[in-house]
Amino acid sequence: MALIVQKYGGTSVGSVERIQAVAQRVYKTVKAGNSLVVVVSAMGKTTDGLVKLATEISPNPNRREMDMLLSTGEQVTIALLSMALQELGQPAISMTGAQVGIVTEAEHSRARILHIETTRLNRYINEGKVVVVAGFQGTSSAGEMEITTLGRGGSDTSAVAIAAALRANFCEIYTDVPGILTTDPRLVAEAQLMDAITCNEMLELASLGAKVLHPRAVEIARNYGVPLVVRSSWTDDPGTWVISPKPQGRSLINLEIARPVDHVEFDTDQAKVALLRVPDKPGVAARLFGEISRQKVDVDLIIQSIHEGNSNDIAFTVTTPILKRAEAVTAAIAPALRSQSNPKFDEAEVMVEHNIAKVSIAGAGMIGRPGVAAKMFATLAEAGVNIQMISTSEVKVSCVVNAAECDRAVTALRTAFEIEAKSKGELLTPNSSLLTPHSSPTPPVRGVALDLNQARLAIRQLPDRPGMAAKLFGLLAQHNISVDMIIQSQRCRVINAVPRRDIAFTVSRLDGENAREMLTQVAAELGWGEVVLDSAIAKVSIVGAGMVGQPGVAAKMFEALAQQQINIQMIATSEIKISCVVAQEQGVKALQAIHAAFELAGSEKFVVPA
């Protein structure tokens, strides 16, 4: 007999008929000999309706009262589903988050789970009852007993957290699609169903706007080794398994606010090649990395900064043994990239830097925590380490530094994040057990995602010295603004004897204007120039553990965009993700072109139910 946690989203319980269908599925699972906890969302568009009511009363409703209001939506569903199960003869009991014992931070509208008191849950399970739990909600510590909500995707988070606390055999997430697809079926009807995906790949896809699973739910599954499967509410198809690493015996206390960083990694076998002043037009990145791929040069990080005038810079890192080959390829193609309109001033220049190292912090706990990257930058600044390049993903932040400063950087980061030193070999390579879901080879790209909800901020002429990134991102963290892509320009100017670089980063579009105003207010004090906001951008990304060590993946992505005459405004990469910023109106076309280029389409068309 298995202990299973099932979660049903709003569309799955959007009507009486759908609630009765869920009850039949639950009843069938119990009759097969399983114990069940069922987590549900509010019916259909109930939450949207409640938000509308609140905004009719107040344009800026109190967050505490919003939690009180929104938590009622799930209570309707749990009562109705319990009644439906009882009508089938299945003993069931409905429970709110407070009754279950989901204890959270006292943070309204975006609380994180601290722990779950499972005594009552286990008692009802042992009595043979199906426990129907209101997702998305909890209660703060015993002294306050404030109703809290978990924010977007909260029911996913509730379900996986309960599965972790109960040590359930697995957690099933039922939704309106048949599993995890290679992209959004609303944009590409031929999106292909995956049978399995790693937690790391899913974290990246979830964070990029793939709405099937929320990143916080995937984070908990990864941290506690919860087997997780995404299935359709309308069929009996097997769905997609999300593969977690072996659990490491984490405490269930402070469940969602446990240590955000698990590893400090480094690689001293790196060199950087930068191509300055390349034309800002479609096809340039495709041409450069197409030639690099043909020469079998495997690159690691790729960074393209914001444009300046009619040109921008592209930089990438390679391992030291292939540096000469990478340098020769880049130098050979540089003249061909020269702007024809003004070759004298716009000639592409190759800059090579030896003796660099890549230092990274990694951990699923950094999701949505703006202070983690800021803490890394502050730690490096305090150690006197200057940052030359930055690359970010949901589970890793990497900085390129001077090789002579690598040991100092690693020691400082281990101390700051309370990470014990490990053997050298463990730190130099990614954890391969997390990168491939099967023993057989996986395709280099597993999924393509589009994020249309980001804005880009660019700060011109930031002083290039230790501590500036720490100050900048520390300020954003203080205002609870999470940053996604971070790009530091390779071009350096000396103004009034101070070397300066531009820096650009993306934030949620909702945070864009507030961030611009705040950073503009402190610009004179901190010595940087103009702060520019662009909200008309889209970020398109490919994700796949199979791209590790495979030259040509980036080139194929860039070529797909070039063929559609889509200009790349920024590039950032991690080991398993490549992201490009393009114009907002070209976002959907970019996603469709990339999905087709990697031949990810299946033969079946998926129609998402209304």
C-alpha cells in the first residue's frame, strides 16, 4: 500500500461535474489499496473573482485582509470534494491549512512554509479517511495564528511540502495538460510530451514561465527527494516524472527557508574570449558561434551585453587547452563582422584574457530570494575580489574572477554560506546524477520557454571596482526585488580616472518602474550614470542537461533566430540553459522558431481545456 499526495488545480475542480470526476479518480485510487491526501485549489476563476471584489472596495487592499479573503476560495472546494467522496461511500474529511498544521512565516501574500504538524493528518489517514486539504494557505506561529497565503503556485507548494512531511511514496500533480511538454501548447500545438525530466531542468523551465509546476514546489521535491509526477486530470495517461536526487536527510524544520546554497564550485581551467564592437543586427551571434561549433570548440559561459550605439560585445569562456583554437576562430571571423557603414570606428576587436577562474554558488533554495546573489557579491567585495563576468540561473550564480583570487573567493563564500569544504574533484564538475534522467543519452534541448513578463534595466557607467555589484543588488534585495539575468559589459571606459562598465539585468515587469526610480535616486551618491528601463522585451530560453559538452547547441539557437530576422539584445547562459532577450513583439515567433529548429514537435496536437 502506498501513501500518495494528489493535487488538483482550479480547472480540474472548476464545476460540480469536475469535482465529482475528481472524487471518482480519488475513490478508484483508494480502492486500489492506497492511502490518500488530496490538495485542491479554488474552483476555476474563484480567486480572480475575489481579487476583483477586493479592488472594487479598495485600489490597494490590505495584505492581511486579502489573505483572509483569498483563503476562502479553497475552503469551498475542500468541502464540496469531501461531500462528493462521502456520497461515493468513501470516508473523507476536509481541512484548512491551519487545521492541517501548515505553519508559515508571518508574511502575508507570499509566506514560506516553516514546518507541518503531521499528527492530525496521520491520525485521519490511519482511520482510512481521505484527507482533503486546502492548498495555497497556512497559518503563522501559534502566538499569532494569522491566516497566510503562499503566493502564486501555492497549491503545488502545499502538496509537495505535505508529501515531504509525510514521507509519502510520491506526489501527483493533476492539471489541464497531459504532463510536462517541450513548450506551451497554447503557442505550439505540436509540443511534445516528455516521459521524464530532472529537477534541475524543471526548475529552469518552471522559473521561465512554464506554468505546469511552480519552482517552489520543484525546489521542495529536489531538496527532500520527493518523487513527483505531473498528469492530466482528464485521462489515465502516465504523465511526466520529475526526477529528484537522492535525499540528503534534511530537517523538516524551516522546510522552505532552509540553507539556500548547497555547494560552492570553482573551475580554474578557464580563459575568456571577448569580441568587442560587433554590429547590433540579426545573425551576428549565429555566424560567430556557428563557426566556433564547426571548429569543435566547446564554450562554457556566453554573455552578450546591451548594445551601445550600433554595436555590442559578446564574450565567452572556454577551457584553457582549447583557448588557442577559440582565439584563432574568433580572430578569423572578426573582420567579417565589421560594420560596412563605418569600418574605421566599428571594427570588431578580439580580447583574450588568461588566468581567470569561474566561482559559483549552487542550490535550489535560492529561488525567489533576491538576497542570495547580493550576499555572494558582497562576500566577494569584502574579500577584495573584483567580478569580471556574471551568469545566473535559478539554481546557480557564477562569477568570473582573476585566477589568483580564486582560493580567496572560494574560502570567503564557503564561510558566508556555511558550506563545508569538499574534495577538489567534487567541485570542478556539475553533479552528473542531477543532469540526466536516464542512463541513455538525452537530447541536448528538452524544452523551450518564453517569458513575456520581464523588464530590463541598464545602468550606464558603473564604476568597475569591488563592491559595486554588491551595493547595486543589495539595494534591490532590500526592496524585495528579484533579479533574473545579469549582464556586465566587457567594454571598459576610463572617465575621470575611474574605469567604468555598463551593467544590465532583468526583473519582473511589475518591479521595473519601482526599481528604476529607486536606482535613479541613488545614482549620484553611488557614482553611476543613467538608469534606463525597457519593458518591451521577451526572454526566450532553451533548457537541457544534454547540452553539457555538446558544441553547436547555442549556434543552432542563434541561427534559428537569425533566419527569422530576430535580433538578439542580450545573451546569458548556465550549464543547462541558454537565454536570449529579444523584442517583445517577436517573442512568440522566436519560441516557435527555436522549437522547430531543435525538432521538438510531436505528431499529436494538444488542446488545453478551457
